[in-house]
Amino acid sequence: MDKRLETIQTVMAIADVQSTHVSIYLTIIFAYIVVAYVAGSKLRRFQLATATFIIVAACLWELMMITTLGQSAALIGREITQSSGVQPFMNEMMRKWFSRVLWSSGAIAALVFMWNVRHPKAE
């Protein structure tokens, strides 16, 4: 089998696993938002702390998996781009931090939503 074809298949397999982790991450975020909307104001402090700890731990794990798999695919895919003469859009360090900040914004938004449900502004 051609080396280039094997490389493309490897990148596609990594992308498939990465998309699974993206789905899990989004499910965690939206589940937390639903809990915040439905029962956020009724949760006791311990329940809120437990739910928040679980979401933060799960989101950190999924973010690590998403960015690590993305970096792996990028490193493997670099072989293809270098052999074809195509220049990458971003350097690897910028891509790593950009993706972490981008994906972290979902978890931060969910935590801010819970805060707003628990601390409504008096009108």
C-alpha cells in the first residue's frame, strides 16, 4: 500500500475518534446547561459543587483528548503537506493554543450560565 494513502487513512481514523470526543464534550456542556436551567436555583451548595467539579473534570479530559488528537493528526498530516509543498495555515503552537481556547469557551459559557441562574439580577 502506498505510504501516502496509509498516512491519509491514519489521519481519517484519528479525525473519527476526535469527532467522537467532540460529541461527548458537547453532550456534557448541554447537559450541564439543562441542569442549570431546570434545577440550578434549587440545588444545594454541595450538589452544585459536585456537579461543577464533575463537569470541569470531564470537560478538561475531553478538551485534552480533542486537542491531543488534533495535534496528532496535524503532525501526521504534515508529512502530506510537506511532500506536496502546501504551507500550513497556522504553526503548531498557535494551532494548539487556539483550539484549547476555542473549545474552553463552551465550558466557561456553561459555568457562567449556571452562575446567572443562581444569582439573578434584581430588576
